[in-house]
Amino acid sequence: MDTLEPQRLNRFARHIILPEVGGAGQLALTKAHVVLVGVGGIGSPALQYLAGAGIGRLTLIDSDTVDESNLQRQTIFTPADIGQAKATAGAQWAAKFDPHLKVIPHVTRITGDNVQSLISGADLVLDGCDNFATRLAVSDACVEARVPLLSAALGRFQGQVGAFAGHLDGQPCYRCYVGDAFDGDDCDTCAQDGVLGAMVGWVGTFAAMQAIRILLKEISSFGGAQWGTLHLLDGMTPAMRSLTIAKDPNCRTCG
């Protein structure tokens, strides 16, 4: 289908009248497939705005269940969801929000054995998981599958969102950024360090905006993938700054 269904035009009217998105851009979003790794602090607000943008197909991957302590920042969940798998609850939220979306939940932990099948067919992977082992497995798989990766992370009052396309000539992958020192499950957690709920929302919604930018990079004037650009979000100041990640010629994944 090369046009939006008439009943969908009003829902996305505010996007369509933006010259930087337009009808062609909105149509592209409805045809896009985004894999969301982690449906927690970052994934919850990202899911809300990816669904709101009309991303036609969403794959949700998370092995965790909803806990009462999540409700302070993971705003798609309610007390009724406590104990339920986050991926399943996220898919149920999306189905209520927009029944036209195709949302596929996977209640599983990503490993080297299943990651390729989980990201298969994606136009973009948005990783908001909470450990380096998974992040690196996802990054390596994205390079192999030639799928762009948007990585989002935070701790306490600091966040970061970066776009990586290590499969493209001259562009870095996520491993170029962090190296090989973090292949273990050794990340600090918000349970240990604390996290401001609104800060999580800022990182997640900014990641959703960057995802839309990537998906529209060849279609509209809003597009511009910003490969290798890492945006640092500081909630204490508040402020945001950006830096460029260089491709590592010795990277074992994309070098």
C-alpha cells in the first residue's frame, strides 16, 4: 500500500503537516520494523512514542517481569501488571493504544544463539537493556545482519543515546565505543544506585525521536542518521552535548 488508509490520516495529521515528515515520511513509519531490546525504564517511554509515531511493526524483547519498584519510571505499567512479563504487558499496552500495530513480544534473554533470529527483518534495533554482555551481543549481531543500532543507556542523572552502523564503510559499531572489556554482566543497576524517573523518560523519548530520524533518513528533511554521534544527557545541570565516536580499525566486530 502506497498511501495511508483514510481512517489513519486524522490520527497522524500532526505528523503529516510537518514538512520535515509529510505523508511520505508517515507512510514509511507505518511500514517500518523496529526491534526494542528491553521494555523497562528506557524501553517503556520509547515504546510509547514509537507506537504513537505509527511504527507498523514492533518486536519487544525482555525476560524480566514487572515489579512494584518499576512503576516509578516505567509508565506503561500499572499495579495490575505486577508479576507479568514486561514484553507481554508492553504488547498488551500497545494493542490497546493502537490496534493497527503489529507487536510481537519475546519473553526471553538475548544470547549469542538467539539474537540473529530475534532481530531478523528489522529496519532498526533500539537497545535499552541493562548490561554490557547483551549490548555487545546485540551490536555484533546488528553488524553481521547489516541492521543499524540505536543504543540508549542511563545511570542516576546521566544518559546517552548513540547511533551506530558498523556495517557501513567508515562507520563505528558499539564495540568500537566500549571495547572488549565489558563482555561480562557487570553493569551497575538502578536498584543499587537509584534513578530519577523523569530522567528515564527523557532518555527514552529522545531515543524514540532519534529512531524516527534514522527511519526517515532517505525520505524526509528530518532524516539524518547521525552515525557515530553520541548524545550525552545531563539531568543535573541540565544540559546536553554530543561527541563523535571514531571507528576502531582493530575492532573485532567491524574492523
